[in-house]
Amino acid sequence: MKRYQGNVIIFLTIVVMLGITNTGMAANEQYVDKSNWQVLKGLMPENALNWVKTGDMILKYGNLTYDPAKVMPAWVIESKRENVGKYKLSDKGAIVEAATGKFPKFIKGIPFPDIRRNDPDAAAKVMWNTIYMRNAQGALRNELELKFFGRKTGYERSYWVDWYSKPFDAYEPAQSEPNPNNFESVNQILIRSPYDMAGTAMMTWRYRTNKENMQYGYVPAIRRVRQLTPSGRSDALFGSDYSQDDSGYGIYDGAINYFNWKIIGEGECIGGFVSDKPILVERNKRGEMEFQLGKMVQFSYEKKGPRNSAAPWFMDNGIWVKRPVWIIEGIPKDTYYNFGKQIFYIDKDMNFAHWKVIHDRTGKYWRMCWPYWAIGQVADKSSSWIGVLITTVLDERIQHASTQNTTKYRCGASLNTNQFSLGGFTALCK
């Protein structure tokens, strides 16, 4: 009898070991597909859950090995204590000092760490926090690959893009930066290839005050910089499924006061991460924290993973984890804005978005947008950053998608403010 029990134990041990070897998964992780989709019921927007039901999407569901609320820049953690009750919103939706009603000279980290649902400005404050969470990572000098996919065509083509962003708020070292224009942040997008698009670029100036954003575009054919209208931010970006507003840490990159915001719920949802661990990064020769995405990302069209989604635009080797969220409705004030109601799922601890559900002007569902996040950390754990490394927009009506892959992510970049002048912008594009 003892010999029999011993054989059973050995057999079960081998089975378990084989299972771990074959799946490469930890005990608290599982693949979710159309056979067990019920595991995620109530944890995804309903339209996204349908992808799992049909087999379009197969995902790995598990946990992070760290507390993400504790792995972020020091000034963000400090701001969650120091900024409680310090700021409020003006009648026009700008951030002002609660005590004086004046525009602050500098805001460190997150302006509104103490969101309360019964506050009439709560939803707008949540969205402001997403803007400041990106700024808190410092200047960015990133390289992106913009990919295009079709349901029938699979992977179609790519654009290679440079992204530059310089904050004047949230990022503590920026407090000493000269800022005569009272910018909140400035950014630029430049297409490097293919040849027929190279040199096409856009630049945005954001202000701390109620002043409207300024936006400029450069078209190589006419070799001129032209001012653009802010309402054009919902137009297709470079012929992709993106609009310019489908960016940022809240998956909304426009002015907060351009929308009417409302909290319509709170709870939990799953969010995508590139890895369940902080990613080791190193400082390059310029002192920037740099990470190359490389082989960490595999899309389903490449068919390299242990399981592959049916739709070509899904990233199959990330991990999805349960996160606490605010559910926020945003309705554009501009009647010429291309989209209607949008629903955002914003992480309560991390102040970034996991999902955006986009409706048309008649209220019918149209598009879905979702990111994959990464936490980067240097070897001695003295510095950390939070980056969105992949974002996907899917137009369900035409079954076409676009993804932004950050192939090289550099935060804490040393960018000269003159690069963001009109002259500097023109020189960048030529």
C-alpha cells in the first residue's frame, strides 16, 4: 500500500511539473478563452468580453508580483499625501489653489489624490490626474511603430514615429525650468518613415490657465507650419484608426474642459500589462531611463505564442490583472466632435486608463481603445517609471485596428525647450 501511494505521489508530481513546463504559467495564472470566458464576466466592457466569447481574444489572467501603487516616482507618492485638499477646479475647469483661487505656479505629482464620488467635480478631477500622471514621468523621447490591421488582410503596414513630450508640471525636476509661456506641457509627433509620409508632424502647446491649447502641423509638400483647430483632434491621425485624443494616460489627450464628465460607477475591471514584474531598465549616455520593447511583444498575427487570438491585432503575451477603477462618462461639448459619449475605466491607484468605449453621435457603440502598461525600474530600485507601451484602437464597424508600439521608451529625457518653438518645430521636420 505504501509503495502504491508513493507511486501516485511521484506520478502527480510529474504531471504537475509537466503542466508547469508546458504552460510556463504560475499557479495563480490561467488562460481565458471561449471555453471559460465566464471567469471575466463583469470585469471587462461587454463588447470586449464578446471577443473572448468568440475566440477573437485569448488572454492570460493573473496577478502582478508587486504593489503598483508603491512603484512609481517618489514625487507622485509624496503628492498623494501633500496635495490632499490643496487644489480645486475653477468655474471653467482649470486647476486653482483651494485657499486663494489663483493658478498655482507649480503642481507636484497628482493634483487630486482624495477623489470623492459625491464631489460634483470628481470625474473631471480623475481625468486631470491622468494628465498629470503622464507629466510626472518627465520628458519623453520615444520611438513608436504605428501598425495597421484588417480582419481579412491581417497585418498591413507600419509607420515609424518619434514622440517628444516635455512637462512643466507634475515632474518635480521641472520646477526649476524657465516657463515664460506658462505651459503645462508641450509635445511633438514626427513621422520618420515610410518615405511618402516622412516629415509629417504635429505639435501641441498646453497651458496651465484657461487658455485654449495651441496646435500646429507641418506638411512636407508645402514646407510650412500651419496652425490647426483644436476641434480637429477627433479626426483620423495619419490615416489610422486613432484620433489624436486617443492617447495619453487616460486614453484621452484633449483639454479636460472640452468635455462634460460624470462618474457613472466604480468597481473592478481587468487591465493589460506587458509583464507581471517591474521591467529592468538602465540609464543611457544621456542620463535617460531607456527600455527597448523588442521581443517582449508578440501579436496574434505572428503566431508565436502558446495560444493565439483569432483576430490579428491582439497582443498575446501580456498579462491581464484585476484593478480597482472609476467608470467615467465623457460627452464632448463641441457639436462637431466626431465621437459622442465615451466611457473610461480609470485605475483608482495608478491614475491611468484600462479601457475606453467610444460611441457615435447617435449613441451607438463604435470603437474600443485599450493599452498595455509597464512599470520600469533600475537595478537598485531607486528610480521607477510608469509607461504605456502599447495602445490599440479597434473600429468594430469596419473590423480594422491600429496599434502604437513603443519600440524605445526613454523617460527623464533632456529636451531643450527651444525644440518646441515654431522655429524649432520647423527645424525638426526638415
